[in-house]
Amino acid sequence: MKDAINQWGQVGVVHLWRYKPEKSGLKGWHFHADEAGLKCTIGLVELLGAATYPAKRTLNLTKPSERTVNGPFSPLGGRKIIAPVSLQLSTDGHDTKDLWQLEEEGERVKLHLGRQALAELLGGCCQTKSHNSPIARSSVFEARA
């Protein structure tokens, strides 16, 4: 398993952002990926979920377009966002706690997930995949302690 995680490589386009300021009512982080990026992310989450040791990998993120951020029908436009350049996913196969621990470090985001949280993230990604849209999108996730 360690070899599989070490050999994992990213393909496709993945976006992650949150809106600012918080008063906009658009809370949480928004995830958006093309088909290859979504399949790749699902594969990574599956690998991390099967790990029996501490493991982490980093997704390189692409800044989303204005159309992605504002939506095709949004009259508001020009929404301001925070869009990190990378997302590090990590887990500890020995830790049975259920947790979502998110840290922002400048232009990077680290998300440490417990077993249950990995299963929830995988479920959200797979649900997004089943919508058969040309661009896969999983709306919002919020870190929870």
C-alpha cells in the first residue's frame, strides 16, 4: 500500500476555494474538478482510506475561473475568493478518531482526516461523479472538529 500511495500521481484539474467575506452567506470550501481530476482525487482518497500508517499527499490546485466561482446564471459576478495553490490530504491509519482538521497556511491548505471523515469525503466525491456532468462539482465541505 505504501508503494501505491508513493506512486500516486495527479492528473486533471482540481479547484478549491472559499468566498470572502463570510457575510456573503456562502460558507465553507467549494471543490470543483474536471473528470480526470475527480477520478484522480477519488483514487487518492481511496488509497489514504486503506492506509494502515500515517500518510499524506498533496493536490496541486488551479485557480477557478470567474464563471466557475460566480456560476453561469449569477447576476452578482465579481465575487471575491480565497483559492489556495495546494491541498495536502493526510490521515493516520492508527488513529480511529473521527475528525476533519483544516489548517490554512498562506496559499496552502492542509486537511487531516480521520477514518469516518475519509469515508464521508469519498462518498461526496463519488456522489458528484454519479451526476454525469461534464464538469464534476462537489459543493461545500466545512471542517469540523
